[in-house]
Amino acid sequence: MPQMRDNMGFLSNFTSKLPTFLLTGVPGLESAPAWISIPFCCLYTTALSGNCMILFIIVAQHSLHEPMYYFLSMLSATDLGLTVSTMSTTLRILWFHANEISLDLCIVQMFFLHGFTCVESGVLVAMAFDRYVAICNPLRYTMILTNSRIIQLGFLVIIRTVVLIVPVLLLLKPVSFCKVNILSHSYCYHPDVIKLACSDTRANSICGLVGLILTTGVDIPCIVLSYILIVRSVLTIASSEERHKVFITCVSHIGAVAIFYIPLFSLSMVHRYGRSAPKVVHSMMANVFLLLPPVLNPIIYSIKTKQIRKAILSLLLAK
């Protein structure tokens, strides 16, 4: 009996070091049948098919092998990664009501979720730089944005992501968590996980803040500066018709920036200041942040970009 008690004590100590978390689906609909997942399946299907179509068209059409479309393909690939990184846990909850996830799997999911979020922010900056060069210095456009330079920009965005995300997530390993670890979303989100900690998390908060400053804190001013320079250059054009044509080329990118950063900031504000807000608000903002950019970006670029629209129509007519 004493030996059995010692074994039970060892197992309880071991399992306490391996906390599990309970993910949350749609508040108030936890016992709802599986058909509640139909809207989510439709959105996931739209996001996956739309971004795959953009990637296929850019690869297949040699006329689209230009810097602008290379950056667009990066955006679509990032949106695909963002969708896939959380689709499994969301649908698992809705279909099977299986909402448990271990800390290690949670950290892996956060790496891809926050990693693709950071990459998308960097890609949006690169696309803003692309629009600046195309409008303000069109004669040197192909000389500045060469294929090798675009690849270097892509690697720089990925390296920045890994360097900033990995330390933040590794600091979660020594953190102690309480017994009831109920998350607010259907996926692991770092601010949501860290607020459940029972030990000191100042290092986590400082590291997370540094990462936030070096991503969105740098990227947003760069995008704003690019458009200030673009507007200043466009205002020197005498013809209002030419101004309109130039601004039209920026509409798609401005839309992509808006549908990415507005939900991101809204979700951050809800976590920081809206702790007393209803659970449905947290769930709604989490799903908007997760699904809005991957669903709408292919639609925006398909409608607003003439070359993409023509390529899609020619593909459909050929079939």
C-alpha cells in the first residue's frame, strides 16, 4: 500500500507538470449538433479554395511572374497556413466535442498561428514597399525588386518570425498553470494561455511586448510611411484620371491591411481590457481574426486586380 501511494503521488506530480487546456467552441452551443459546423466548414472551404486558386494562377500564368504577384502568392500561402493551423482544433470541437489539448500541442499550434500572423504582417509591409516603388519610381521597378531581392525579403520575414516567436513560446514551458485551464477560443492564443498561469509571468509579458513592438510596432509605421510617400507622389500628377488609376492599384492592398490589422487589434483589446465582456464576444472576435483575412483576401484581389480576374475567367472558360 505505501508503495502504491508513492506511485500514485509520483503520477500526480508528473501529470501536474503536463497541464492540459480546455478549448472553447461557440459559447452557448457546446451541446449543439454537428450541423452547427456547416458555416465554419463553408468559410474554411472558401479560404482554402480561394488561396489555392490564387497560388495556382500565379504559378501557371507566366504573365503574372512579376514582383507584385510574387508578394500576393506569399500572402495567399500565409493565409493558407493561418487557416490550416487552427482548422483541426476548431472542427474537432464542433464535430466531436473534443476540446482537450496538451501544453506541448498548444505551443506547437501557437508557433504556427503567431508565426503565420507575424509573416503576414511582414508580407503586407513588403507589398506596401512594392506599391511605393511601382508608383514613385516606376522606371527602376524591375531593377529594385529583382527575383533575388524578393527571395531575400521572404527569408528576412521568416527569420524575424522565428527569432521573435520561439523565445516567447519556450518561456511557457517552465510556467505553472492552475487546475482549471479553460481557454476562451477554439485554438491556443498566447495572451489567452498566459493569463491562466499561476506563477510569475513577467518575463513572458516583457518578451511578448518586445515581439509585438518589433512586428506590428514596426510594420504599421512602415506601411503608413509608404502610403504617405505614395499620396505625395500622386498629388503631383496633373490629371485626375491618372490619379484615380494610380489609387485603384492600391485599393486591394489597403483592403488586405484593413481586414488583417483591425481584427488583430480588436482581439488584443478584448483580451487586455474586456475581461468582463461576454464569452461570445471573445469567441466572435477570435473567429473574425482567424477567418476574415484568408476568406476575403482572394475575393478582394480577384475583383480588384484586373490581371487576376482575367486569369480566373480564362481558366474557368477553358474548363
